[in-house]
Amino acid sequence: MSQPDSYYVTTPIYYVNAEPHIGNAYTTVAADVLNRYHKLFGYRSYFLTGTDEHGSKVAESAEKAGLSPQELCDRNSQVFKDSWKKMNIEYDKFIRTTDPEHEEIVRKFIQVLHDKGYIYQGEYSGLYCTGCEKFITDKELTEDGLCPVHLTKPQQVREKNYFFKLSKFLGPLKEKIESGDLEIMPASRRNEVLGLFKQNLDDFSLSRERVKWGVSLPFDESQVTYVWIDALINYISAPKYPDGPDFDRLWNKSTVVHLMAKDILKFHCIYWPAMLMAADVKLPDKIVIHGYLNLDSQKISKSLGNIIKPDDMIGWFGVDASRFLVLNMCAFGSDGDIRIEDFYTKYNSDLANNYGNLVSRTLKMIDRNLDGILPQPSGDDMPEIIKDGYETVGKVRDRLVDVQIKMATDEIIAYLSKLNTYFDEKKPWVLAKEGASNELGKVLYNVSYGIALSSALLSPYLTEKTATVLECLFGKKIPPNVVLQELGHALGFSDKIEIPKENLFPRLSMPKELETKAEAEADNLIGIEDFAKVKLQVAEVKAAEKVPGADKLLKLQLEIGRELRQIVAGIAEYYEPESLLGKKIIVVTNLKPVKLRGIESNGMLLAAQKNKKLTLLTVDSDIPSGAKIS
Ligand SMILES: [Zn+2]
């Protein structure tokens, strides 16, 4: 496959009703990194993100907040922009669906579908709450089938809607997905999409009659465009469909890559391409679907309260490392089980040790032993360690063509490990001691070359720190793509190589509470607070008898302080009832009561058991019943 020279990378536009969280930060950093990689390798690349701002939910939130819908959108959209700015995300355009230009293009596009005869009038029927003034899906209803807000029974309502003739495009679309014309990645998601074609995919409604906050249809002003359809059109409204000056270059002549999480696959892989086919517009080239980030094995979501905000990450690790960590904990495309502890481990191994420490000890050595001057290499022989670096550049580029972001990073980290091994084996500190300055210069030149390549390759993540390293090596600000353009040639290092003023990636120890939690998880340990939940007391057996019809059970009457309790225990095979009288045993006294063979049991006695032998736990010296055990 020949390399196209231009890319157009998108994220979904995010619904302004919620705050940015690590899930959409993940998608947006991925798009930003991909965009930067394209540029690093010399391609043209354009990056679009934005916010989705219409629909009844936005209107409701605005009313609650005492704002107009537009005011709410302005405020919340800015929150996304601020958040992305903090994460050093550099988009080419931030689109908002309330941009008048976008709204106009939505109308234009829908008019085209209408003119071509792919939109027809029909009836949409659903459950409608008059209090909420909106349709409610079955999922939203309470157990009794009521509106969750008003606790009233929604009405079955029919409204006039316009439908898109999806059925007409299913066959040709399926072919395009199967042939790879429309590439859906990874393969597991492609199969999932192909599976959808086996279900009943109905024509879908692309308008709403009762919703007011939206883009009205050009051929029926009483209806607004369904918010999802309005949102999808952003991908072509940004480059100004159909005849804006950049539409041809950005959409038709670029490799169009849509990135997203798996929950919106149907809209992007079926509805959107079908609409484009209907309008005779080129389809996107790649739809790349990533999994969810699971924090401690649960999906990150607001309702579970385990949201990590981008700000939290930045506070812990800084911007560069956060960008690196969020994308490289798990393979791009799969669900990732993340524990915050794992972030620390990866930070220390990849960034603090493998990269940061190598840079620091190399540059210090150049400064101390060579007065900051690296000798120009003599002879044409390219050392193996630099050839490995060139190969790494090629591998990283290949991985990125397949949007294998983490695999690409793993190649860079593997190369850094090689550089560290090379450094350790060549023992430049010994060479310095022995005064072997020729050999020392060669070794440090080779390592510095490797560091320059690695820094360029890591620059899409570590935008700030790699710029610092390159500036130290070259004596001036140097764009990372320039380093890669020099492949195969000697690098013109500065004649006074500097040491970074600050430790690039200081080792971090995990905050205490996380450490304790991690240790406990590792050994299946519980905290004292867990143990304290169990109430143990000394009890004296006052009466004991067999339970009729149950070979294993004894019914015991126990005195616990002033209280008398009944417990049923499975010890009949080991103890004669009379032998228990007067014994002082240990009982869990705050268990929920249960019934065994219809007899109530209020607690559990403790016993040790092994190899069909059982013995009751008792106390070592005389102590009154009711004594607490801790
Ligand atoms: Zn309601």
C-alpha cells in the first residue's frame, strides 16, 4: 500500500452536558499523538475535535442552571477547550455544533439526501413524558414503568418524523467493510459491525418534532435534526462540505481516520457511512475503535464514582507523562484494566529509569569528561547501536500505519533498553578514569545519537521534555522531525552540550494509601477496619441437644454476658452434647440470623478443622462469658 501524504484525524465531538473525563481524554490524546506522528514522519495531517451541543438534555440542563441553552454550551464547551489545552493537545479546529456555519452545512447535507429521495416522512412512536417534554426509552423507566423524574406513567405518543432509507445502502456498505474499502479496526470490532448486519437494521428517524434545541430541517421547519445526525455531520462541516476551499484536500484526498470508543460504533460504522453513500460523498478510510479504560476492573463512569479527571493525572505525573501513560497502559483497541498503582510502576520504569536516567547520566558525563563537546565520528562504519535506532524508526512508522499506538511505543522503549545496556557494557566511567578519551567520545556520541532518535520518537507524547533534551543536545530549539530527516547522517550536535536544568522524570513513589491498598490486594490482606467489623465474644454452653433428623447439627444455648442465645452448629459428629456443657467457646455474635432445619441460629462458633478432625476454639484461662475478643 502506498503511503498517502495527507491525513485527517478526528475524535467524536463530546456532549457538552458532561465534563471531560479520562475516557474522552484518552481518545483526544490518541488523536493528538497520531496527528503529531504523521507530522513527525513528514506527512500533512489535520486534527479535528469539538463539542456536540444540541438536544433536549442540553436545553433541560440550561433551564436548571438558569441559563439559555447557548450560554450553557458556551460555558461547557470552554471547559473542554481548557482541559485539552492543559494536556498540550493541539487541534487544528475545535468545532461546535452551534457554530452557524455547521448548522448551515447540516441543512445543506440533509437537503441533498432529501433531493435524492432518501428521506421520507413517517411516524415515530415512543413513550413520552409530558413533564419532561421528551421521549423516554425503556431503559430509563423505573421498575414500575414510570418516568424517573416525575414518577408518572409516560404516554405512548406518535409524532411525525423523517426517516432515512438505510435499507437501500446496507448491501453496498457491507461490501465496502468486507473488502476493506472502509477499514474498521481492530478486526474484532470489524466483526462486531458485520454482526450488526445480521440483525434487523431499520431505516432510522433523523428528525424530532418535539425537541426545540437543534437544527431545523430545511424542508420542514417544524422539525429539528436528531442530535446524533447533527453531530456526525461535523466531520464534513469542519472542512466545509461540499465545496469549501479545503474540502477536497482534507476529505477527498486525505486518509480520513475517525477515532472513538466502542459505545458509538453503530452510529459511526453504519449510519454515518450510509448517509455519506446516499449523498455521494467519499467514505472515511479508517474507523479506529478503542476499548474502555477500566479502573480497578470497573468501567470508568460517573455513576460508579471512579472517574479520574485529566487534572488528577496531571497533578500526579505532569502533562508529558500523563499523555504517555494514558495511552500506553494497554493495547490500543482493547479494554484496559488499570490500577492507579500501575501508572506509577510504568512511569518509573519507562520514563524515570529507561529514558530520564539515561539522558541524565549521558549528558552529565559529556559535560564532565568532554567539556560538553562530542567528537564528530570518523570513518563510514555505522555502529550497530545506531543502526538499531534507524530500524526502530521504521518499526514505529509501520506500527502507526496500523494505529497500533502502544506497540509503536513498546518499540521505542525496547530501543531505550538497548541503549542502557550498551552504556552499561561500554562502561564509559571506566574509560574516563583510564583517560581513553577517544573511545569515551565514540561511546557517548553513539548514546547521544540514540537519545536524539528516541527523543524525536517520543516527542508526540513528551512534547515538553523531549524539546528540552533536543535543545540540550543541539544547542538550539530543533523540531523533532528535523532529527529524523538526518537519518543516515552524522548529527550536528552543539559544541557545548548542556545538562537539563531539572531532573526530567524524577522517580515517584506511590502515595501511601495506594501502596497499602496495592500490598493488601497482592496478599489478599484485609485492613484492621475490615477485621473490626466482626464481633467476637466468649460464650458459655448452657445446654446442648441433637437436632432431630439432622446427623451433623447440634442446637446450643449459650450464655454471652447477660444474654442467652441459640446457635445451631454442624459439630454433632465430633462432640457429644453433654461434653459441651460449661465449655467456654468463641462465637461471632454479629452475624445475621439464619434458619437451619427451621431452627433459628444467632451466630457462629469458631472451630479448627483438618483431616476430619474438628476442635472448638476455647479460652486459655478463666474469663467470664461475654468478654470481647480483639
Ligand atoms: Zn418526566
